[in-house]
Amino acid sequence: AGILSLPYAFETMGLVQAVLIFTIFAIVTCITLQILPLCAKAAGVDSYEKLVEFSFGKLVGKLFQVIIILYSFGVIVGYIVIVGDLIPPLIAAWAGEDNPSDHWYYSKQFYQVLVTICILFPLSLLKRLDSLKFASMFALCSVVYFTLLVVVEAGIDYTNYKDTGEVAATDESIADSIVWWNWSTDIFLGIPIMAFAFGGHLQAISIYCELHPAYRTLKNWNIIAICAVIFF
């Protein structure tokens, strides 16, 4: 989600402003990911919701569980929408189909149902996060591939524009086409996207508690937290 939406966040903010806010979010995320296991260890709990209940009482704990349900539902709906928007045209392009709308098996609803039943539902039945290690590794490889693809394509576009010094869409020079700082209220469109991209705190305590006892140290967790922030 971050890879797909962060470019829009940068566009709404401006390059310098976006990098500054992005860095602040990264630092705050790294610090909070390191604090959460400390709090869980002190409270003797093994999940985020249990830590909330321990800290604020059962009523707030139940309310937080409802919030987690709504948050998780919203996230999964967002991913299903992305699947419906991206997969059908991709499959049609691979198949060389010029009129995919004429066939039901190129519809977004078909792939949304297919992915939900065959992938999302089985994965959601797993009780422990460590059961997702292979799926997570595949997702990580996909993220790396997508990132490299964007970098390579950007390099190709830059090479194409280098000779003329113009951007084809606007006829501006590359430097002039970049918005360095945006003072408008559009920055509030980008801030939630960055906050969502750095989300992961709900699973942090569970992941820490499911680490092998030999590796379940705060030093190792700090390394994991820092790497998670850098890579994601």
C-alpha cells in the first residue's frame, strides 16, 4: 500500500516537505516500535490489545478491540479494491485481450472474489503470525521487485528526457516540474497516507512474543524494528 500511495503523498506535499515529514514519521515509528515490547514485557502481556486493557481497563480494552476490527476491515477492503483495480488489466495485457470488458473472467469482481476465497480467507484462519512467514517472504520479494521496477522505469524516463531536458507531459524542464514545497492544505491528504504506510504497531508485540526464545532480546528486536522501518 505504501509503494502504491506514497508517490501521491509526495506529490501533494512537495519533495522537500514530503521527505521531512516522511523522516519524522520514520523516526517516531522506529522509537515506538522499540518501546512497545518494553511495555508489554513490563505488563506481562503478549498482544497490543492486552496491553491497552492492562493500561486503561477492560472498558477501554473492549472499545479498542472494536477499533481493531473496524481498522482491519477497512484495510482488507482497501486491498481488495486494489486487487480489483490492478489485476484484471494486467491479466488482460498478458493475454493480449483488447476488449477485456466483454468477458466475465476479466471483471474486477471475479478477481476480488477469487483472491478473497483462495488467498485472504485461508491466511486469515492461521492462529499465529509466524505461520505467515512464507507468505510474508513472498510479499517482501514482491515489494523489492516493485521498488526496483519503479527505480528502473524512472531511470529510463530520465534518460529519455535528458537529451531534450523536457518532460513530455508538461514541456517543462525536469527541475521546474518538481514541486519542492507546497503550502496548501493538500498536505493533509498526504499525511494520513504516510501514517498508514508506517503502520505495524498492532502486530509488533505479537511478533516479538513469537520470536524464538534464543532470539527474543530487546537488542535483536531493535534491529528488526529499524530494518522494518528502512525496508517498508
